[in-house]
Amino acid sequence: MVNITSTNILDIVALALIALHFGVPLIYYIYLKRKWLNRPWNIGVDLNHTPRMTIIIPTYNEADFIEKKMDNIYKQDYPRDKLEIVVVDSASTDGTPEKVEEWHRKNPDIRLKLIREPVRRGKLYAVLNAINKVVNDTDIIVLTDADAFFQPDSLKHLAKYFKDESVGAVTASIKYMKDRNMIEDIYREFYNQVRIAESKKHSTPVHNGPLQAFKADIIRRVGLPDFPGADDSAFASYIAFAGYRAIQVDDVWVYEPYRGSTLRRKIRRAQHLTLSFLYTKKHAKKKGVYRRTIFEHIWYIEYYLHIVNPWLLLTATLLLVTSLIQGSLLAMIPLLLGATVLVTLRPAKTWILQQIYLIIAMIKNIWTRSETWSH
Ligand code: GDD
Ligand code: MN
């Protein structure tokens, strides 16, 4: 008797956790979609606004991409005298910096700086180093990856949002270059909608490293986070905590190829994200730049979704397995259902995998943070 009762309690707790795990993000998504996604931007945009832009490309062994990358910027529909490219290379061994110099000899009519770091200390170090060197002589700092490609009018459209006083950071929506992976697209579309809707409300805490931009005068005033593992999202969230809007927009796209081990990349990205949620707010308070806005609401729910919610699913699964071992037949239903959904429903699979990446990332952070963050 006692056994049956206790397994029943396990089952009930597990089912409640599962309901919470899927219910909260679902309700949040429906709320954003109904209330915010289709609203007009509360931002004064101006397509004739052409501030000076400094485009920083951090590189480590990017010989395959770097010339195409610079051609892509060169072809931007933007006044060339307002553009400057800064490549910050961390001791590449494949001739990346030489390719940059050679490219500039062929295309001398655009300003270009090459910063060569003698040793590799990671992307964060390189980017902060480059920003320090240029932030006093420009209006907008653009950060981008060597393997990310813009549309011809990307910079023009990015610039128009910075006309508005309230905007501090803008990031593009991401598309993948070879659209063979359907799951990747479903995943992207869902998140693009969430990020854009949050941006219409105030700001989104998740920004995309392949293309993000900041007002230089704000960086001069408040700086940027430099804790180990700080990256795209930490930069943007920090600016939002300083009281400015940090938005993802729906009319600027950046294209990224698939490459490298996807699993490693996804876990690395999840590590940067979880670190941002754990440390950016504290950092902003420590630096004395924190201001309370409605971004706080968005932050709380996204904090919950990234830091707390994944563990509910794991806990529920463990409870159900325990209960099954103890002979509960009820536990078999959600476990079988979960397994079926995992195999057949691809968006559900993507969701569950993302939860696993976040959990692995949080565990990995415990020891990675004490080492130098290489990337
Ligand atoms: N200078 C410098 N030094 N650049 C580096 C280093 C380094 O030690 N390590 C990587 N980079 C450069 C790469 O050459 C590339 O231009 C950019 O940083 C991003 O690296 P990728 O190898 O393309 O990584 P990704 O595709 O997984 O990047 C995504 O996730 C990262 C977070 O893990 C993007 O969103 C990145 O912007 C983001 O930082
Ligand atoms: Mn990349």
C-alpha cells in the first residue's frame, strides 16, 4: 500500500513538472505572438541616417572565408567613406592576415585596419581589444563573424534604427545558407519570432554574434562586460540593463553556413548564453550602470527558460523512471509518449535537445570558467 501511494506521488509531481516545463514557454510564446509580434516598432527609423560604421571581424584561421567576407562588406550599399573594416587576428597559422593585406592592396578605396595579436587569447579578448582601439573615432560598432554574410542593404537597414535615441544595440535575424536542415529552420523561425516580439516590447536578451551593432558613445560611457565567457548576448543584455533598447530586427538578415561539429558549437553557444544569464545583471550593477526598465520582465522569464526550465524536464524524467522501476504503470504512459514524440515529431526533438544542451552547458561552465576562455 505504502509503495503504491509513494509512486503515485512521484507520478503526480513528475506530470506537474512536465506541464510547467512545456506550459510556461508555450503560454509565453502565445502571449508574445498575440500581443507584440505584429505591433509596429515604437522606434523612429530613418533610412537617410548614415552614421560612421566600424565593422570588427575577429579571426582565427579564416583563410577560406576572409576574402569573400571582405568582398561582401565592400559591396554594401552604404557610403564607403563612412565604413571602416577592422580585422583582429589572433595568431592565425593559415595565412589569414596575409590574405587581408593582399585584399586591401587590391581594394584600397575602403579603410581597413589589421590588428595582429601575437598569441591567441580568445574571441572576447580580441573583440574588446579592437573596440578599445576604435571606439573614439566612430559612431557605430558592428561585430560580425568571418563566416557570416550580409545582404547588400544590411548595413543601411541596420543603421536606420540607430537614429532613435532609445536604441543602443541592434542584431540581425539568422538564416542558414544551405537550407537542407529543416529542423534547424523550424528552430530558427520560432526563436526569431520570440526575439523580435521581445524587441518590440523593449529588448531581447539573446543577440546573434554573426551580426550585431552598438552605438559607440554608449560603449564609451558604460563599457562592455568582460567576464570570462561574455559574448554576443551578454553585450546586448548589458546595454539593455543600462537602459537602452537592444533589439533583433526583422528586415536585416545574416546568412551563416553550417560548419564544424554542430554538437560542440551548440553546447558552446549554450554555455555563453547561460553565463550571460548568470552574470550580466550582476556585472551591470557592479559597474553602476544598471537601470530598471520593463526589460526586467523579459529578463526574468528568459532567465527562467534558460536556467531553471531545463532541469524540470530532467527531474520529471528521473522521477518517472524511478516510479517505473517501483512498478508504477502510470509512469509508463508519459515516458512512452515522450519517447514517441522524440522520435517522430522533429520540432519536439529540437526542443528537447536544446534542453539537454543547456543542462550540459551549465555543468560544463563549472569547470570551463576557471580556465582561460579560448572561444
Ligand atoms: N581574433 C580571434 N581570436 N577570433 C576568433 C577566435 C580567437 O581566438 N576564436 C574564434 N574567432 C572568430 C572566428 O574566426 C569567427 O570569425 C568568429 O570568431 C566566430 O567563430 P566561429 O568559429 O564562426 O564560431 P560559431 O560559428 O560557433 O559562432 C557563433 O557562436 C559564438 C559563441 O559560441 C557566433 O554566434 C559567434 O559570434 C559567437 O561568438
Ligand atoms: Mn560561425
